[in-house]
Amino acid sequence: MTDPTPLDITNIPELRQLIAELRESKKPRLLKQDRESVAILMPLGTTRSQQPPATHKDIWTDYDAGKVQTALAQSAGTLAGVNRERLLTDIRNQRSQESTHRQF
């Protein structure tokens, strides 16, 4: 990231209030204009590198092979009658579209 150009908000009360809220919550805010994401405001001192590392849970801890086999047996036939080529085309089309509704 290049060095951002400073913006003095001393005489902009609305932005000063927003900054006060950011400092209080210590959480970033996504700015939108007409449902389009345009910027992120992030209070200084709260970047990811300064937060404690996440603890990694072993994904296999609660694994139960019997439950998996039961779930697979129950789902058998769920897609019977579905046009396979149409389904794959729809999935491909959806993956190629950019979503403007993603949350950060």
C-alpha cells in the first residue's frame, strides 16, 4: 500500500464523531455509497498483525465416520432428475460473476 494522503478532519464534525465511534469500538467500518462499497475506515492500532494469533482447532476432533456415512446415505438421490449440464453451467456462471454484496 502506498502512503495515503492525509485528510485533516478537525473542522468536519461528522467525521470526528465517526472517528470517535471507531476508536471506541476498535473495529473497522465499511463505507458505502448507493449500496457500493467505496472505502474502509480502520482505527490505527487494530490491524490484524497486532492482534493475537488465532487458535487453530483440529477439524478432525469431532469427526464421526458413522454420522458421515448416515448423512451420505440420507442424501442419496437428492439431485435425481436434475439436468447435470444445466447445473454445472449455472455454477460456472455464478462463479464468474463478481458479487457486490460480499461482507468484509
